[in-house]
Amino acid sequence: MATPLHITISEKLRHQIELGQYQAGDRLPSEHQLMETFSVSRITARQAVANLVSQGLVIAYRGKGVFVTPQKKVTYSLSSPLVFLEQDMTRQGVAFSFENLAFEVVPAPAEVAAAMQISQPSEVYLQKKLLRMDGAAGAVDISYLMADLGQRFAPQLKYQMTFPTLAQNDIPIDRLDGLIECTHADYDLSGYLEVPLGHALMVYRYTAYSSDQQPVLHGATISRADRFCYSLSTRSSGVT
Amino acid sequence: MATPLHITISEKLRHQIELGQYQAGDRLPSEHQLMETFSVSRITARQAVANLVSQGLVIAYRGKGVFVTPQKKVTYSLSSPLVFLEQDMTRQGVAFSFENLAFEVVPAPAEVAAAMQISQPSEVYLQKKLLRMDGAAGAVDISYLMADLGQRFAPQLKYQMTFPTLAQNDIPIDRLDGLIECTHADYDLSGYLEVPLGHALMVYRYTAYSSDQQPVLHGATISRADRFCYSLSTRSSGVT
DNA sequence: ACTCTTAACTTGTTATAACAAGTGAGCTTA
DNA sequence: TAAGCTCACTTGTTATAACAAGTTAAGAGT
């Protein structure tokens, strides 16, 4: 099995929580019970629970157990085919924020490489974010980011994008806070894909320039939301 | 020892990083080296590194090692004795965001209980946040929050506070996104303390009311920033 | 009835051990 | 010289074990 056991277990638990099998305030099975249920060691069971804790789905109390945190459903309508999730939600009175769950370098999955039109095998950044709406864990966003991997470290910076295809006036916005820094980036919505289970997949390519007009990034980003707790409008929609 | 070993080790490493002993891009000692240096098992060494990873200070690459992420110094001036950090920074063109690192229930430390004027022993919420400025990990904020602990679970919501002591017009702002929900909260700056090493400690008390005018929280919050990467102005200053 | 103690159960910490998987330097081989 | 392989080193995963520390309920004692 390529995927670690603790991932498999935490995903099963996460699924059960989403199905309502465990509701807010309910106690999850104890580590000992998980050990027997999945026939794993306590370390693996602990790691599975830790995954859920880091995602804000549960809180662990020593001596008592692990309990499901309250989730919140947010109804939200999109203002444009492009998803300015944070701006739109804020404008509609929903407090939007996100937390970085993981940022790593991984080999590009086939579908990602195809969407990005890059040669396989190649490496991409993988960023997982926990989206919060009104403070409640709303969705886990998974973004693949193609970038120059010559420099080894994640540039924890910012960038501004403009959207020439959208309007007569380019719309500069701050996006993907904490990922890439540059003063300008050409934006091109190269594709939009639907994936199973109502998940949305958005692809866009861009070129980013540094402050001295040097192109520093020829890249593409593909985003997909895993756990939708907000409803999408009738127009075309992506995420993040 | 009350504090776990892995905390002690990760704090030492964090200190060394802040001193510049390990700079951006540098490789941290390997797990094996940490084992020998601190005479601990690999689990403890791993846990110490994991703490730093979750704080965004380092990134681990399998087969290569653990590397320090680039940090960013931000110069920032406060607009008022109260610290509307997010608003002020945003206004000055600094992208401000934070990530929740931990949210737990702990017994109130003596200084916290004293500042909050609550009877000891008592429990308080402890929230640790990673503050990001322009996406770079800027500071770790530690907040103690006194609240009604009858309900066991962290209410991951939002609230609005007004500041009657500040101006003729109450200033409603969204603060502590993701912590408490209510429509109104009386605010009272009950004290301001300086702590060693240039760290700021701010205490305030408030009463929060739910939408049906029921008081749901009689509490106090004490905040302290651990890692200052931004400079404070000459006026009195707190954080978060 | 009430208080205290105990026992069972929970998560947190730590140790030892082994294997898997990815990286990179150095050596071997063609 | 250049390609390929091997080996040492790295982090990731998993198992077994033990103790610490906090919670809760049952039971003993007053």
C-alpha cells in the first residue's frame, strides 16, 4: 500500500464524521479501540487521530478522549466565474480564513501534469489548506503548484495577480497569501474541470515577475476542494 | 520536569534559529544528531522537529533533511494604543494572516489568574497562533482566554467587540476570528503589563452577549507575543 | 447521605527496534 | 569520460513496551 496506514484510518474517520456518524460533541473511539478495530499499533492509531486534530476536526482531552468539534454550514453565492472566495465571503459577512496544513514537494500526479501541460515525471508543490468560514472548519483545499524548483525552499511570500481576460481593467488582488512573491503575474484561465463527487477542479497558468521585471515563475496552479461545506451558485465555479 | 523533553528541545532549536545560528536554507541537525546531542530517543527528537514544522519554521524533506524556511522582518507602526494588528498592517500594505496552532484547556498560570482576577485554581483556554506577515511566519501569539468552561468544546466562531472606553462612537471590529461568537461585547482595558525581553503582555476583560441578549461570556483575555519580527511604535502597545 | 479511596480508562511522553523510501556522493564499469 | 550502481545517510512509517497524568465511576468507609 502506497498510502500510510495512519492516513487511511484518519480518512475513514473523517468520512464517518462527514456522514454524521460522529456528530459534534461525540467521542471518537479511543486509541485502544482503534488499535483493535484496524489491527494497528498505538503509534499508528495516535498518528491517525493527530491528523484529524491538526485539521481542526477533533480536539483531544487527556483522560477523557477525543471529541468532534462543531462544524458549520455556510451558504454562499459566487459573484463571478472566478472564485474570489475570501473577498466574496467577507463581503457577504462571512469571516473567511485559512490555515496551512502542509506544504511539500511531490511528484506531479498524472491528471495534474496533464492539466498543467508539463512533462512527466515532474515535481510540483502540494499545499493543503484548511478553509475556515466563521471560524468553523469548512473545507480542506488541495492545491498543486508548478514552479521553479531550482530553489529548494518554499517561498513563503505573496503575489499579486491580474486578470486580463476578465475585464477592461485588470483586477489586482492578493491571492494565495503565503505562497509566491512577485509584483505582477499574468493570469490565464486555461481550463476548468469537474471531478467526481461534486468536487471542483480549477486550473490556471501564470507568469510571475519579480520587482526588477525578471520572470521568476512560469507556472500553473490547480486547485481542488475536498470538503465542501458551502454551496456553490448556478454560475460556473471553482475554488480558492 | 514538568515540560516535556520534545518541547524543551524544539524551544532550544527555535531560539537558535531566532539568533541566526541557523539561517534560512540551513540544514538543522539530523534526528540522529539530535538523539546524541540531547540524549533522547528518536521519537522525542522527531517530535521536537515536528513542533517546528507545525510552526512553519522549518520544512522536512525525506532523504535530505530539515531546512529553515525564510523569515521576514516587517517594520510596522501602531495606530493606536490598542493593537488592531490586522487592520493596521493591512492598511500599511502588509498582508496579515494567522494560523491556529493549538487550542486547548489548561490550568491558569499564576500570572494569568492574577491578571484576570479569577480564583485559582481555574481553567482557561490557551490558544496559540502563528502570525504571518506577507506570508512569512512572523510571530507566535499565545493567548489565554477565560470563558465559561461548562460547555466542553471550543466554540469556533467569531465575535464583534466594541470599545466604549476608546471613543465617542463605539468601534465594532472583528477580532479573534474563530474563537467566540456573539453580537456584542463590552470591552475594558483592565491592565497592561510589560514582560521581559521586550515581549508585550496585554490584558482585557469583557462581557459578551448572544444574539438574544443573554450574557454568554464573562471573561478576560491575556495575550503575549513570543517572537517579535515586527517593531513596535513609541506609543503603548500590545499585541493581537 | 456524604466523603474519600481506589480502580479502570483515557491521552501524553518516552524508549528501543526495524524496515521503507528518497537523496547524494563516490566508486565501478563500459 | 560517461553512465550506472552501490552505499551511507536522511526522513517516514510501524511495532512493542512502559510509565505519567488526567478523568470518571464504582465502592468503601464514616
